[in-house]
Amino acid sequence: MTRKTRTRPYHHGDLKRALLEASIELIHEEGVEALTVAEVGRRVGVSSAAPYKHFADRQALLRALAVEGNRRLGEALVAAAEGSTEPREAFRLSGVAYIRWAAENPALHRIATDPAHIDYASAPPDVDAPEALKGSMETFWTDLAELVRSGAALPASHPLMEQLRGRALALGVASLFVSGAFASLGITTADAERIARAVTGEDVPATSRRSKASRTHGA
Amino acid sequence: MTRKTRTRPYHHGDLKRALLEASIELIHEEGVEALTVAEVGRRVGVSSAAPYKHFADRQALLRALAVEGNRRLGEALVAAAEGSTEPREAFRLSGVAYIRWAAENPALHRIATDPAHIDYASAPPDVDAPEALKGSMETFWTDLAELVRSGAALPASHPLMEQLRGRALALGVASLFVSGAFASLGITTADAERIARAVTGEDVPATSRRSKASRTHGA
DNA sequence: TGTACATCAGTGAACGCGCGTTCACTGATGTAC
DNA sequence: TGTACATCAGTGAACGCGCGTTCACTGATGTAC
């Protein structure tokens, strides 16, 4: 056993990346509250002071997580929206993807959508939106804010209201997964896809394999 | 200045209630994270150990807050639903009320809807629902969970899906207020009513008094 | 009506804990010559 | 190709802090007789 090769090298190589990934794992396993600088260091096998060489303070780490989370979420939305060239359907598909992504990454979703870490008014994350999602999509939040603050009439069918409806619907269902409300009812991440499709207006067929799943969580 | 009458009496009278109310004020002003047993005691003018005479531990205080929050929220929903005898409209009105209540009580909403403190599968808070809200309303969450877990088909028009849509929509819009996303865009609690009405399908007229509000927050 | 006493709601001092953060340091790396 | 040195990414010990919680206590209240 040559010691030299077994021992961790003094320099990590890409500690910053490793810290981010360990943070994501950590919050995924134990929730956002469990995210402490010390614990993240521990997980990577580094001293509790080491992270400060890459992040000014705890807040900076959270900000970096928010950016990373938004990047990943953005990618998922764009990938889903590419499933259709018809704008409305592309929008719906991205809504389904939003719900699924949030259900699968509840803790990261929480950080990524917390305005304490990210600025809703600024430009969206740096991912290339497909044609079907272009347009008002990118300035949606600021356009909406302007409309609302202007005091103008808000027709129920106003394009911005339609879009807000779609986004709020996805956010609402996503929140039920993220908060753990669905989990406490025995509804799991595996159900996210079906619920998302049905709630966005698709008729979802019965599950193929005989589902005794209803048994596992009481009547 | 008679000392006796000026000094706070040794016994508080209704410290439990006072602690709950101070807690609600505290989270309203400084957020859920600021809720510490010591600070609540401080606000009421009592030692930091006193609260433990009424709540076994911090968690018990949070649970009591969740119960109180749900009671208040339930009352608001019921009161709003009484605005119509037509079930769909009553449901819509309660959605508007939900959004407004959440916008006005963001911190309490957060605690009240956190399944760490409250059980979604159990009966809803103890408020008398008006006729228009009776029926599946009360068993909605468990009915929905059963349907989803059964693996049965989920038609987009299934009554439980329709209702989930409505609830998720309200929750989504509420979340935008609660999280501070709207606030960071300059959309305030005062706008909650209009947004809620428009998003639930009502055509909202322009604000009567000339709104220079759009000026206060940039272009 | 008066007194003894059990009960209970508060006090205030103290504790252990884990956190975020700082600090002087040291090992490793890369670059100038 | 070899050496001196600046730079930087880590270490590990230490700190101050505020928290949740416990404890022995004491002041006030209500009740039995």
C-alpha cells in the first residue's frame, strides 16, 4: 500500500464544484435547513474552513446553489418544450417538466426559486430557449409586474394572465411535492408525471402494471 | 406613582395566548426563521424559560401556530365562499380569499401549510363549511390521494382533477406572494385581490384612482 | 372570616451545542530566469 | 534542465454567539377547614 497514492492530495482539484455537488446531495437528503458550511466540508473530506476559499460566506454558497439550480431547471424546461413546435403545447410540456423537476429536486427547487437568492426581475438563466418558448417568455415577470402596477384593466383572457395561470398552476402542484404535502398523503415523485399531465389538461390512462400501490399507504 | 399598579403582575393572565400572538407578530415582521423561544418571551416581557410552562418545546409552539393559522385561514375561506350559493363560484371566491389571506399573512401561511406541523391526511380545521363548500371538499386530499395511488385513469375533467387545478392555481399565486417573488417585482399585497380575481377568471376593471404606483418601482 | 397549605406560573442563572467565521500556518504548484 | 520564489488552496485550532433547554427557586392564587 503506497501511502502517497492512497492519501488524498493536498489540493483537491475542483473543490468548488465538489462543494456545490455535495451541497445539492446534502439538501436532497436532509433538507435545506441541514445545509451548513461545516457539514458540506465534512462531506467532501475537507476542513470546515476550506469552503471559505471558494465562497465568501454561507450566503454566497446559497446564491451559487440558486444559480446552479436555475440552470438545471431551465435546461429541463427547454428540453421538454422542444417536444412540440406549437407554442401552447410547448408551454404545457414545460409546465409538466417543471412539476416533475420540482418533485425530483424539492430542496434545490426551494433554493432556486427563493428570491432571497435570485432576482426575479433580472434576465432568466442562460439557456437557449427554443423557438416555441421565445417572445414574451423571457420578459414575462417584468411585463406582468408592469401591467399589474399600471392599474390597467386585467381581462381574464389577457395573454399575461393566461401565462400567469399556467405558471401558477405548475408552481402550485410543484409546491405540493416540494413542501411534502403530497408525500404525507402517500403520493410520491413517481406520480408526478401523471398528475402533471392530468392537471395540465391531458387525459392520463390507467397505469399499465397492476397497481397495488394503493395498498402500501392505508385504505 | 404607585409602584404596585405600574409593575407588571407576576402572573400574566393569559400568557399562552400572548405568546402565540407575539409569535405571529414576530414572524410577520421578521420571518419564520426569526422565531426563537427566547425572542418570543422577550416580546411579551417574560423570561426566556417562561414559554416552556405552556409549550413543551419549540416544535410544540410551531404546531400551535400551525393550528391557529389554519383556523384563521379556514375562517377566511368560509366567509368568502358564503358570497355565493353556486358551488363553482363559491369555490372560486374561496380561491381568491386564499390568495389574499396568504398575501397578507405570508409567514403564518408558510407554517400553516407546512406538513411538518400539520397533517394533510387528517380532518380539516374545525370551522363550519357553508353548504356550497360541503361534500368532497372535506375529504378532498384523501380522495385525491386514493385516486392517484390506485393507478386508475386520470381524465383531465375528473372532478378531483378540476378541484386540484383550482387549489393548485390558488396555491401557486399565493406562493408568489409568500415567497417574496412578487414583492421583488414591486407587486404588493394591495395587488393581491385584483390578481386573484383575474387569475381565477374574472375580468378586473382598471383601478379607479389614477395609479402612479407604477412609478414607485422603476419603469 | 381567617389561616395553612398545595398548586402553579413565573424567574434568572446556567449548561452544552453547533454554528459561522477568522487566523496564522503549511504544503503544492507554476513560473521567471 | 534546475532553482528561487510568489501564489494559492488547503489545515486545524480557536473564537464568540445565540440558541434550546433545564434547574432550583419564589411569588401569587385558590381552596379546605
